[in-house]
Amino acid sequence: MSIDFIEIGPPDLWEYSKISIAFSTDSFLEVILPEKCLGGIQLQEKKPEKTVYIDQDQIPGVQPVTWEDEFDLKSWSFWLARADGNPVGGVTILPL
């Protein structure tokens, strides 16, 4: 299997949108800020009573192809991972 990582632009978000954002999880990471952040940041694993299924593909307006309608994407960076030419993962980086 060949995996490629490429930077894409907003016109290519249709391909990024092919990657499902539906998943299940049986744990979460809770952010703990000891001493009002003076003690650093800690992550503590939390387990819900049952496995949680989240399907953001079904929520209108959260798909990457709609982001340009709501946000100014000029300073955003998009990366796509392809396995044998098929999109399998993506990363969006926003400036602070």
C-alpha cells in the first residue's frame, strides 16, 4: 500500500469531504488545568458507561465543502492522506 500526504486548497475540499467523520469511542480525554494552568496541562482518560457513536457526517453544515461559506479560509492549511490514490485521512491547520 502506498500512502501519500499532499497539501490541498479549498477547491479540493470535495475530496477531503469523502473521509467519514463518523466514529465510536469508549473513552475520552478530559483536560485538567492544575493550579489554574500554572501546573501545566494534564489529560485524564474518562470512560462513559457505554460506547458513544458520533456521526458528524449527518449534521448539516459541518462538512468541509461548506466551510468556505462560513469561514475565511485564506490562512488555513489543508492536508490529505491518500492510500493507493483514495482519501483516507485529513488535517486542517488554523493559525492562532
